Amino acid sequence: MDTPVQYVVIHHTAWDRCYTKDTCSAEMRRVQHFHMDDYGWWDGGFSFCVGEDGRAYVGRGWDRIGAHAPWYNSRSIGICIFGNFEKNLPTEAALIAVEELISLGLENDKIVANYTLYGHDQVRSNTVCPGARLQEHMTTWPGWEPGLHYPPV
């Protein structure tokens, strides 16, 4: 994938929350198996996942095209937080880990300085990902842009 990318897309699994390295590692394997077994992909679709233990778990990483947001896969980093955030926010540790991942991408020229941040539901129809409560919170983050953006202009 050509970097730096313009977009960061935030997701949630809508599955179980996890709070320890062991349970979050199991959730990462669950994502990977789901994407490989159900969709036939060669790996999990996200660039990174984040647990409520405050750790980032590497999926496809910075340099491989993701499979998380049609029209945006080749020009975005997809970050997924384990859990369902329709009604509640992730832990502060998870939110900080997302911010730190974005900062790391900026520092290492993987994300452009004037990046645009979207929730998955802003770039794909028929989904509530990353959850209403997390999406509401994201409106306070740097780079967030309102509106629906599918397909991109």
C-alpha cells in the first residue's frame, strides 16, 4: 500500500470486550479466523485492533492494504476496537491506544498530517460500526469529518 494514507477508519467488533493480554489475543485470533474462514480472506481485514487492556494488536499493519472499508481499503488505516460500543465507550486505555497508534502513524509517515478520521458507518452503508456512543465521542478527535462518504468523491 502506498503511504502515507489520507484516511483513518475506526471500527468495533460488536463482539466481546477484552481487558487482558490473553483475552484480547484470543479476540484478535477470533477476528482473523472470522475473516479468513467466513470471507475467505488471507488474513484479518484490519490494520490494527485495540483491546481495552490498552494494547494494540497488529493485523495487516501499516503497509498492507486492508479489507475493512470498501473504497477506502487502499488509502486508509483501519483500527478496530474489540467490543460493542453502541451504548458505552471503550476504556480510557483503549482510547489512548487508538490515539497513540494514530500518532505513531503520523510520526512514521504512514498517515498524512492533515488526515481525515471516519467511523466505519460514515464510509459504508448498512452498518452501525463503530457503535453510536463511540461515533459520538469520535466527533471530538482531531481529523474527524462529519457526514457520509460512500462512495468517496
